[in-house]
Amino acid sequence: MPKVSSVTVPYAAYLRVYEPLAAFPHPERDHWERYARRDRRPSYQDELRRSLADLVPTPPVAVPVHESDDAFVIEVEGVLCVCPWRTRLRGWQALGELPESLPTPVLDAVLPPMVRRQAAADYERWLERNPDARPWIRTSIWQVPLNWFVLVADEEREYEPKGGAGVEGVEGGPGCPADPYLRYRTPMVQARRRVARGLRALRDAIDEGPLIDGLVDVGRWLEEFHPRSYVELDYGGLVHALPAGLLDEDHSAADVAEGIAALRSGDGDGAGEAYLRLVERWRAVRDRQYAN
């Protein structure tokens, strides 16, 4: 993917699944094996810049015409794991969610109704041929959903304010080697176990609600992947929008774990305190979306 510009896009965070090569059928497996040997690979910033550039033409390109053949690659204990971008599929899905997040006049100005209708029709036809399709990446704008933190643990937190090559030293991962990052990475089996434990604690303590619904949804998504996959929670571009001090003090996964443990032990006050810390922290982040 050619670089569109050097502008940093600051607002998206990600939940990714990296599957081992064995999870992919031939010839896709062969493609990813060759892809992993490339000297340089594009970053999540390259994908975002391309998507924003597609909105400039008249009419704008709501969804890429062709599916991306790019991916993020990591190597863990000698095993290559791949997270395909599937930009086109994710674009279609995001397009369906836009009416909930943008006023109609703004949405119509950015993506005219005719463009959205055509994209929706294309997606419907594509889905008939690919009914089991699912993305390897989930994206969140100006926040990290609290249910994502249930999947990871504080000891898996990796924060590098000045950038670096990453734990495995695999170049071309989610960010360029020089980019700062804040991320968590955990084996799939651990993520699924934490989801199950979290759901038990929540259902024993509170009524059904958005937190439980969101965790159920994430848990079902994880079940779609190979059991030897890895799950990554990445703050993505948020590290460029938030002060280093705030990021350094952000241990949201620890707060979520503390809250769930408090619920499990019947400590409602402790759970409330942990939840309040999380809400205040992430409300301050979301407020930046509307800052002038």
C-alpha cells in the first residue's frame, strides 16, 4: 500500500486476533507466508490514511473496491501469526454503524445517501456468497470499550512512549517501529477464560445490560478463531492524542480485574470504586473527540 501522507490519525483503537498460519487454507496460507517475509509492511496508520483519502474524490469511495491483501504479522516462540486487515469487510460493517454516531446532515455531506445505498447493496450481494465472513480486527473510535479490558491482564501491558520495534522485533506490525504504543497481547485460551470468568461474576452481581451484552458479543467473536491464536488490544492512534503522563498512569486492565474480583467477593463498594475510575478516565478521553 503506498503512503498517502505522513499525517498521524489519532482517534482509533483496535482489538485484533492473530491466527497461526495453519489456520488458513491454501492458497491463502501461501500468500501470508510470502507476505511475512517482506522487508517492510504497512502500518495501521497507512490503512487509515488511505481510507480518509478515499473520501476526497467526488463521489467519495465509501468502501474499497477490492479487498486488502495486507495483514499484521507477529512471531511468537517461532510461530508466525497473521491478522488480515480485511479493510473492505470492515468498511462495510462500519458504514452500517455510522447513522448511530453521526447526525444525518453531517453523514449526508461526507457520504451522500446514493453512495451509502450502493455500498449497502454491494455488501448484501457479497454476504450472500460469503455468509461466514468475519473480521480479524475490531475498531473503536476515541475510546477503548471496557469489555475489551476483560480479555487482558495488567502484567501483559506494554507501553513504549518513544516507540520501538516491539516484543518480537517483527517489523511492520500494527505501528511503524518508531511509533509509540500502548498495547496488551495474550494467548487466545487466556482471553476466552477471562471472558467466561468475567461473565459469571457480572451475571451473579448485576442485571443484564450493555457491559454484559458487549462481553457476550466479544466472547462469541473470539470463538470463531483458532485456539492457538493471540489477542491484542492496541491503543493505536490514541497514543498520539493523549498526554504521556495519562498513558503512563493508565492501568485500565488492572482496574477492570479489580472490579470483577470485588464483585466475585461481594464487595460492591470496591467494584463501584474501580468502575468509577474507569468511567472518569475514559470520559475524559472521549471528550477530546469534541474538543476544538
